[in-house]
Amino acid sequence: MKTDFLVIGAGSGGITAAVTAAGFGKKVLLVDKNLPGGECTWSGCVPSKALIHQAHVSHIASQQVPGFKPDTRKAMAHVHDVRNTVYSHESPEALADMNIEFLQGHARFIDPHTVEVGENRIQASRIIVASGSSAFIPPVKGLTGLPYLTNENMFELEDLPDSMIVLGGGPIGIELAQALNRLGVRVELVEMAERILPREEAEFALPLSGKLETEGVKIHAGTRAVSAEQTSSGVRLTCQNAANEELSLEAEHILVAVGRTANAEHLNLEAARVEYTPKGISVNRKMQTSQKHIYAIGDVVGPWLFSHMANTQGIQAVQNAILPWKRNVSSETPVWVTYTEPELARAGMSEDEARKAHGNSIRMYHFDMNDLDRTRTGGPSIERVKLILDRRGRILGASILADRAGEMIGEIQVIRKLKANFGKLAGIVHPYPSYSEVFQKIGKRVVVDNLLNHPLVKLFRKK
């Protein structure tokens, strides 16, 4: 079997790459050991957000209806329905309508141009590897002998357990801990770092941690999991905290959410002479591997494990493989969102990163969202915004903790990529009352500072 493009992995990045190649009129074969959709559709972005939606509805109901008890079977049925709806747009039949052939099976390189899938041997002029990542299982004594959950099998449940230990305080662990707690599951969370969300700035992660604890999630930060064992009623996790005290936690289930590992080990990349490390496949900024006709994108490359990054890389990799001129994929810190309530969004540098790169010339802007009428309609809040600008007023980084942070950060990303002075937003009318109005308000402050920092104004102010 011969094809112009062979795409290994039918997740977000792989499907995007396949659609892009088909759009150029190329013959495309998409291969995956599972059904199309990948982690995002089946065990990541889509089902987690569907569960979070159900948790939000239950949380509102519990505040208004005395004695309200969530129907967790219906909640999980909703998750399954949403997954199937999204899959209907990515099924082999839907892909065929886009001139993409799908082959289910495990892909294994035979040589740099040949891949074996079951009894099929495929020769391809260009190959895109988008094999994704899998849940990392930490070396906790006894853990692998338990029927533990990860995001990869949790969404197969027909109902939710009464209690859950969540191992890991990163975005996945925090999102699911809050959602499960709101759906009536007793949740205890264990995080080895001093606080949850260690990648985020403390002034944003700590208020969010406090909110989760207020809602009922018990958080054990600075705590290391030592061993795990099965009990008659579920599992027991033995931990050690920062004070070297032993903790014994028991629950019906344990959910492991401590990170991801690249799916690069089982592709027989040695036969293709493609270089890789335990962190993933090595690529240049054009997404080319050590074999120039083989590209790799998404989680198998890293370091940013986001569907939107995989999609961007997939489009650019295909264009680089086809067009005579090749472009680099941006290596800048991307944009991401942790879908708690409120949401926590980040774009670009943290304050520490900005100070290391630009010194004390950076300009800081903080805004308490309680000073915004749109936020006031929901009562007192922990919501806040922080912008980091360079001396010229251009965005270096931003953090937003707000109910609509995931939507708000898009405006930040546009201004950031255009390298525009943030003060320009002062003259752009934003709807009232809205969360995005905060940017116009900050923009007005930036305009004043721009004026006060102008050399001529400084000169006259000295006189």
C-alpha cells in the first residue's frame, strides 16, 4: 500500500494534520490502534469538560435546593453522550468524507519509509508521527497491583464512587477533584509539591486551593505517596508529609493524575533511524525529526501537552512537508487554561520569568475582579487579573482567575501575538457588563503610564 502522507495517531494533532494534507489534494492514510479522536475526545478535554458541566449544574442546585443529591449515573451518561457526539464528526465515515482513509491497528516502523500495521505494509513519501502520550504511573509501592484509575479509564465508569483519592495536584487532578466533589464524591488530594498547580503563580494557585478546600476537597500538599494496598472497601494510600508524619488515606478508588509520558517506545523508531529520548521524539523547530521526511507533533514531542499546540504543529508540519519554504513553529510559552471554577488561564511568562529576561523594566498591572460590575453580580469572589508588560507596554505574560478566564485569555493572546501596546485597548469599546471589560480598564491605566513615561513628559515634570 502506498500513500503520500501517513499519519500515525488519530488524536487532535493527527486528525488536524490529516485534514490539512487532504486539503492539499494529497492521498492520506490515518492510523491509530484505537478509534479516531484520541485522548482529547475519549479521555481528556471533551469528557472532562462534560463532567465539569454536570458538576457545575449540581453545585448550583445544591446551593438552592435543600437535600439535593446529584444523580451521578445521569452525569456519566451525559459524559458518554457528549463523547459520542464529538466522535461522530471524527469517525472513519466522517474522515472518508474528507478524503482521509482510516486504518485501525498498531503502527510499527520497518524502515524510514515503511510502516507495518497488522498485515499491512504502508510505504509513504511523508510521515507524521502524532502518537500522543499516556498517563505516567509513579513508582509507588503496590500501586500497579491495584485497579487504579487514570483519565484514560475513569470516563468509562457508568457511575461514580462514594470516595476518591486523587494523586496529583496539576490541572487534571485539580479539575477532576473539584468536579467529583461537587457530584457528591468525598475527595482527598495528594500533591508532592508545596502547593497545587506548581506551574502557576502562587498568588493565583493559593486562592484556588482555598476555594476547593472550602467546597470540601481535602488537600494534602507537600505530601509524598509511599505505598498503596487494596482493602475490603477499596484502597489505602500511605503517605508522608513535609514533617515526616505518616498519613493513611482510604477511599473506594484512587485516581492517578501525576503527569504524562510520551508514546514513543513502541513505534520501533530505531528502524526508521528517528532519534528520541524518554521525554519524546526529538524535532527541530520545523517539527522535522532526524529523518527530514518524518515529522512529529503533539504530546510525543512535548514539552507543552495541549491539543491546541498539537493542532498548530500539525498544520505547520504538513505545510513544511509540502511547500518549498519551511516555517518554524513558535517556541514561545503558549496559552493554557485550567478548567476549575473559577477558571485559571495563563499566557506567556510568569513574573519571575519576566524579571529574569527583562529585569526591573517590566510593568505590572493587577486588577481585583470584585471591582468589576459583571463579577459583582455573582457576589464576592477570589477572581483577579495580572498583566506583565515590557517597558514599551507590550504583553510578556498574563494570568487570569475568573469564571470566563478561558474566553478572556484569547483577547490577551491576540494582543500578545500582534506585539501591540496594551494601551490600544483603552480606545476599543467593550460590552458592559462583561468580564472582558477589565482589559479596557487596565488599558486606560497603561495609556496614562505610557504618557508619564514619555521622555518629553518626564522632562517637563522635572521642571
